[in-house]
Amino acid sequence: MAKANVKDLLNAGVHFGHLTRKWNPNMAPYIFMEKSGIHIIDLHKTAVKLEEASESLGKIASSGRKILFVATKKQAKEVVAKHAEMVNMPYITERWMGGMLTNFVTIRKAVKKMNSIDRMKKDGTFETLSKKERLQVDRQRAKLERDLGSIAEMTRIPSAIFIVDTVREHIAVAEAKKLGIPIFAMVDTNADPREVDYPIPSNDDVSKSIDIILTHITDRIKEGLSARKAEKEKQKEDNSEAEESDHVVSAEEAKEDQD
């Protein structure tokens, strides 16, 4: 996997921060300069932080654990959904429901309710309801689908969370911190990098910038998933060879007994 290229980051506008009057002083170490009232992010530091985050996320993926992606701002929704789906990871792009992590049991109940409605439609129970009741159930199902999204298949708390815009997603940040879940995030000049474990100083307001960061992240996750798959296949082959060896030994022992 090639390391993050500063020129590519520059072309994607990753270096553009917020207006200087909206800055968070804790971002000072990652700011290169001020230009026309806007802070410019030091892309050399962005590249280093992006590499650190990517490597760690790749290791998490190679261990078979899940990473939850979170981005509810308009310019990030489609980009995040696309990349998360490519690596089969859960994501939230509509809204963060309070307790999504800290009250996961309740979230699982909502998932079960959604699955229950799906079963009703399959076994014909849904058709026995009145027109009004069917409409209510459909609305409930649509709301659950909108709120839960791809986390419907997430059976346990994620091992890491990746966030675009920690200021907007402050509730997600707080819940992850409370549970000790490692936080990886794109951190713009208006945010506090101390709030997350792996801050990636970058422009989190432009789709192109978000896309290049996520491309690098998910490419490393793909590598981790591929390594896990290869390891499992090798283990399977080793087990098969061991079984064949046992069969040969057993056959030889049986022959000796007959002799």
C-alpha cells in the first residue's frame, strides 16, 4: 500500500481549514499558515497521521473486528456509505440516536422489531392486518431502516469508530470515549484533536477531501481483510493436511494390527 501523497492531498483540498476566527487553539500544531482569513493545514502532518490511522485500522480489520463509520453531514453521507460498503463495515449517515453505543441493548431491540416486521411480510401475517395497520407498520419499518441503517447486522459493540466531523458528531465521540472505543477521525481546524485517539487533520467539509482520506483508509482495511482471509485459508489447508496425515497413520496402524 502506497503511503499518503501530499500532492494528492493538496489537489483534493485537504489543506483548507475553517476561518481563523472559528479555530480551536488545540489544532495549532497541525496548522501550517493563515491565508486570506483561513487556516491552512500542514499536509505533511496530515500524511503522517493518516498513515498511523490507516495502519491501526488495517490491523483491526485483519483481526476480524468491526469498525463503525459515522458521518451525517450532507457532503459526507454518500462518500462514507460507499466506502463502508466496499469493506463490509457498518455505518451511520442519517442521524446518531442517543445511546447508539452506550445503550446498545435497546438498539438491538429496535433491530429485532425491524426483523419481526420483515418476518410478518414473509409469512403472510402482514396481509391479515387492516389497511391502516399496514400503513403504520410500513412507516415504522421505514423509520427503523432510516435510523439504524447498516448497523442492523451489527451484533456487538464495534472495536473502533471512524468519524467525519467530531464537532457535529460530538455525541458519538462522547459515547465512544465512555466505552473506551478507539476513535479515528477527520479533524478540521475548528475541532479539538485531543478528543480522539487518532486525529487526521483535514478538511471535513468537502466531498473530495473526505473521499481521498477514506480511500486511503479503506484501502488499508481491504489489505487487512485480505490478510485475514489468506490466514484462514492457510489454517484450513493445514487442518486438512493434518487430518490426512492422521488417516494415513490410522490406516498403517490398522494394517499392522491385522499382520
